[in-house]
Amino acid sequence: MSKHASPPATVHPCVLLIGPDDHQRSGLRSILLDAGCRTFICARSCDANDLIKFASVVICEHSLPDGSWRDVLRAAQALEQTPAVIVTSRLAGGELWAEVINLGGYDVLAQPFRAEEVMWTVRSAYSRWRTLGETGAARPLAISERRSLHAQAVR
């Protein structure tokens, strides 16, 4: 008889949303709640420092009242198991995406949000977070791996 309990049939990510209280954040929160994600919300990076350790996925606005997504990423990377950090921006483009990936973030979501894209990205980030946690690895996906995953999602 196994000493380990079977995992629940459906496991939902615990998502920390960081950004100003606006229409975009409200819409993102609704998408996540509809998908069954446990969601925490804060507006500033300093507030995120207390909550980030509970998250498997962090979705952070590009610019924050007291800093930026880079501050949040540094706080996440200081943890034993780094949550997947996704950056959001109205001006999401290749340059931002490359910077996020190269610094160890997971992905970039463009605003306005599309529910399918949000949930694919969150589930993918959560799956990667779980895999890294199970293996004890701390290596972020290489750019070529990320492009391959992204290409598969577009198909």
C-alpha cells in the first residue's frame, strides 16, 4: 500500500495578480476565477513580497506604482521554488518578451486579455512550475524550448 495519497483529479494553480486596480485586472481575475484558480491580488511590488511565497504563478503588470515586473521577478527568484512569472503589458512585443525570458520570467501576455490565451499560458506555467518542483530543477526554459511550446499552442 502506498503511503502517498493520490493527487486530486484537478489541480488548480495559485495565482498572484500584481497591478493597479483597473478594468484589465478585474477582467483577468474573472478569467482566473472562472477557471477555478485560487487568486491573490495586490497593487504594488512591496505588497507582493508577503504573498509571492504562496503562488505557483505570478502575473505582474509591466509597470507598478513602486517599481516594475523586474522587482517582482527578483523576489520570486529568491524563493526556494520560484513561481512562474508572467508579465502583462498593453505594449507587449518581441523586445519585452525576449527580456522577460532572458531574465528568467515565464512569458508575456498582451492586453486586452483573451481568456483562451490567459488560461493556456497560466496552465503551461503551472505545469512547468510543478515539473521543476518535482525534479528539484531550477532551470528556466531555454528560448528554443519556449518558442517550440508557443508554436504548438498556436497550431
